[in-house]
Amino acid sequence: MFKKKVTLKILLLLIASDILETAVHFFFKKSTLVFSQGQVTDLATMLVFLKVVFSSAFLWAGLLTVVAVFIIWSMILSKIDLSVAVPIASFSYILVPLVSIIFLHEQITALRWIGVFFVILGVIFVSLSSKERTEQAK
Amino acid sequence: MKQGLLLVLFLIALTSLCDTINQLFLKSAIDSLNFTPTLNIIKIFKFIFQLVSKPRLWVGLVFSLISLCVWLVVLSKADLNFAFSADSMHYIFIALASRFVLKEKMGTWRWLGTGLIVVGIVFVSLS
């Protein structure tokens, strides 16, 4: 039977997947900035939009990173529950504010700190729930 | 303006739903393989090769592609903060799908943790 505990190896894989996932968002956002013909309102503009976006180098860099994320994510899912892996992967919401403070010297609002605290608490709860389950499964 | 907001919310729900379906197919394909995480590159490639030869993985990838296209449209229409905060509904879809489709045992702590993450993300994204 599978062991579903969140080990250090799994945690490192989750961090790697999170960092690459952030890079994916960055590349994809960059690729949409290429489109300057205004709002996408109908199917015809959407096709033009997709054509412009798919000819951007950023989109392809993003897709390449997606492949790397896919491989790492598959390794993670081979060991732990989907309902554990997905919530734990949300700690990019913690990493991004921390990086913003340390490297970009940004001011973080009180509400955002509360949000970060909630996410941390949530990740801890979900991780512990996975441990409990392993013990139950003998 | 109000109608635009509803459309964006609908598109975000659509992209979340498609991604959840993709994750379900992926998880089911992986579970059928019995792989253990390793740093051995050859074993990883063998695993990925076995994985991509599962037809259900490709069904999932089609949904993933739809999800990506819709997400690109969302990014072009909506403010990034708003898009991310609304995308936190993804965690609820994943929890429900894991519980009812994959029959994973959620437990009180996991539901509570998932709920806290959703609230936390809304706070982080909107502030």
C-alpha cells in the first residue's frame, strides 16, 4: 500500500514545482501583453488573440516550463493525495510576499499579512491531516 | 461593467473546473502506475513514458489546454489580483473532486485547512 505522508523529498518537489509555476505565470502574463488590439469580446477576436499570443516567444518559454512542472507534479502525485498536494502547493502565496519584502523592499499591508497567516495555517492543517491518515491506514 | 464582471467570474470558474478535471485524470493515471519518487533520471523518464502512453492522460491534457486558453483570456480582461483571488475557488473544486470522485478521505482538518487557504488567498490577492 502507498505511504501518503508528506516527506521532505515531497516538500522539496513541491517547492520546486511552485517556483517553476510562478515562472509559468510570469511568462504567460508577458505573452498576453503582446496583444494590443483591445478587449476580447467575441470568438473572432479571441482567435486573433490566441494567434498573436501563440506567436510570442514568452508563451513557448512558458509551455516548456509547463512540461518541467508536469514531470515534477506527476512525481508528487504518485505519493500523496490530490486533496493534500494541491492545497500545499498554495504556499507560493506565502513565498511571493516574502520575496517582495526581502528582494523588492515592498510594503505589505496588514490584510495581506492576515491572508498569508491563514494560508500558512491552512497548509499546516492539510499536511497534518495527511499524516493522520497514514497512521489510520496502519 | 457588471455584465463584464459576471463573464470574468464565469470564465475563471470554467478554467478552474477544466483544470480540476485534468488533475483527476492525471491522478488516476498516476495511481495506476505505482511509481515511487526518485532522483534517478532513467526511472523518471520511464515513468513519464508510461504515463504519456495512458489515453486518459491525454483526455486530461485536452481539458488542461482549454483551461490555459480560457485563463489567457481572463488575464487579458481582468486585473491580476482579482483573477487570482477568484481562482481560489479552484481549491474548493479540487477538494470536492478528491472527496467524491477519487474517494480520498478528507477529514475535518483537511477541510478546515483548505477553507483557510481559500480565505487567505482572497485576502492576499485583494489587499
